[in-house]
Amino acid sequence: MTRLLRYNSAAPGLRWVGLTHGPEVPRALLYQPPISPDYARLGDHEIVERVTAHKRALGDRLVILCHHYQQDDVYRFADFTGDSLKLSQIASAQKKAEFVVFCGVHFMAETADVLTDDSVKVILPDLSAGCSMADMADLDQVEEAWDFLTADCDDAIIPITYVNSAANIKAFCGAHGGACCTSSNAPLVLKWALQRGEKVLFLPDQHLGRNTACAMGHPLDSMVVYDPAEPDGGLTREQAATARFILWKGHCSVHQLFTAKQCDAIKSAEPDRTILVHPECNRDVVQRADLVGSTEFIIKTVTKAPPDSKWAIGTEVHLIDRLAKTQTDKDIRSLATIQCLCTTMYRVSPQHLLWVLDELAAGRVVNQIKVPTDVRRWSVVALERMLDNVSSEPVAIASTNTPV
Ligand code: 13P
Ligand code: SF4
């Protein structure tokens, strides 16, 4: 593992401290210390009692945030639940809390740290809860791509990063006139970007970038994919110069598991079952789906649907299971026949949650996620631009299925 201290000449004063690692080792796995084996021996009843007692004792000083993909055994302790956008808004609204325990993944905890006051300590119960998509865009690679794309290019390029990215990538975007987006407001942020420049570099999820730009009416041939593993991203100068959207070659390992074949099988066996997918899915899945939208859009759409309606949903399994369990008047199942599980989010266990609370009760803050000051300075710019471009309701990325 190499420690990096970086200076960015395009944005004087911007220095990053980051960590690099071999591609085969998830970044955060390197950090999590083992917790006492005693936690594994605790019964569920005892865990519930002890977490509840800590919550009572800490009162307003503690806020527990949970992403919708979190397992139920952790989710039940949440003070607030949400998707990435909603949790960012909730985090930024915390004025009384001293400790925010974030039951999500690393980039979400970083975002909460950036959006809360300096006095708030953000804690991730298991540091191995990373995100494979966020790890697909490394600052070195992004800077290299930027040098290639901006050389001999008169067009203004606006870098946009999905919130599922490391804080230093957000800082890069903030420092270069760009912004963050989430799947709930990607169309609004892309519109914002295209009012400011001719081209967009979209990081790190090619699918969210492509699906959003297509839904806004941009043709596929206005987009190219930049592969950081290839020299010059695998692009010729001409391809880079003529493209309107440069999509980073990244993806979500969970949403990648949904396929066009699964959609076709459902459409032929059960034409009355509505296919509803997250925009992190591949283009051919999104084209076959009836509805496409963020986590919060999925929840709202299914919740408002009539009783007896039938759904095949393409997103993380814990959310689908929860919808099926809580909305028993509807027939809700996963689009896939295999379990599409976010294994990194799943690392946040009730035992790890209890451990961080036990430590807080003993006066020790463990697993604090602290974004370095200079990274924070520019990532807050990108995040504030994201929060300035929010609609009152989560929007569909595409409201009807488009011809394949
Ligand atoms: P949203 O929470 O923005 O829908 O994103 C889904 C996801 O993959 C979270 O990591
Ligand atoms: Fe990352 Fe995908 Fe898990 Fe979201 S679901 S945290 S994008 S790996």
C-alpha cells in the first residue's frame, strides 16, 4: 500500500492524501481491524438490548443512517433511511448530532463527513464496506484522462461524478467546474453541465451516464467509453474530440447481474408483470424495462402501485425483499433468479454496529471517516452543486420502455 500526497496544478492549494492498492484488493479491506470474537457469540436479543440502550444513553448526540440496501438486522436500528441523495440531504441537516454512524459504504460516509460540520464525527461500522464501482476510478487515472481529453481541445469539458466515487474524485470535479450527481438527480445535473460546457466527462458509472444521456434524447453515437486500463482510454484523438459524452468504463457489480435475457423471459411468460430497474443496469436491460429510476424512485413507484400489481425489480436484493415483505398486497420479486447482493454493504453487521457503539460508550471513537481538509474544500463544491439540482420528487430516468 502506498501513501500519496498529491498537488494539483490546475487548482492551486488542492492537495490530496489518498491510498493506492493493487486492483485485486478492495481499498477498504486493508483497514478493518478484527473485532473481538465475543461479538459473534452474542444472541440477537442481546444485540438488540445493547444497541437500544446505547441509543437511549447517547440520545440526540447520535444519529444512525442506513441505506436501503442494508440488511434488516441493521436497518431496524436506523434513525433515518434513504438512498444516496436522501441520506446526503439528511446528513447535511444534522445540527445536534455529535456522531453519525453511517450504515452504508465508504463513499457515503465520506459524503456525510464532507456535508456535516467539522465537529461531527462520522463512523463507518466496518471499514471493509467499500464500493467496487467507486474503486474503478482512481485519481491518477482521472488526471491522466483529463490531460488527454483537454489537450488540443477548445470545447469546455465538464466533469460529473456519480456520488458513488471517492472524495478526491468529487474534489477533482469540484475544482474543474463540475459537480456530483446521484441516480435521483442525474438528468438535472447533466442538463446543468451542458449549460456550462460542450462536453461531459461522466465518472465512474458508464451505465448511469449512458442511460441518462439517452433518456435526455442524446444519440448513442454522441458517447464514447474511456477505458482507464488502455493508453489514451482506448480512444483516438478524433473519437475524443467529436464525442459529447465521455463515459468512464466503470460499473456496479450488483446491477451488472441483471440481463436482457431475464427481461425477455418475464415479458414472454408474464406480460402483466412490470419491470422496474435501477439506471446502473446495462443499456439493454434499461431498454427492455417499463420503468427506470433511482432507489427512492423504485420505492415510491411500488408503494403507490395498485394492490395485486406484479413487479420484477432490478436492484439490490435487500431492498426488493423488504418491499415484498412490507407490501404483501402486491406480487414483488427480483428480475434475476440469482441473489443480487451488495456484498460490501453487507459487511456492516449488527455486531459491528454494536461494537462501534460500545466503543463510543467507552469514550473511544473508532472507524471515523475523515476527509482531508483540502479534499473536503473542493468536494463540498461538487456536492453542493449536486444538492442545488434536486427535484421535489425522484424522477424517472426513462418512463416507458424504448424500442430495442
Ligand atoms: P442510489 O442510492 O443513488 O439509488 O444508488 C444506488 C447504489 O448503488 C448505492 O450504492
Ligand atoms: Fe457500489 Fe453497487 Fe454496492 Fe452501490 S450496489 S455500493 S454501486 S457495489
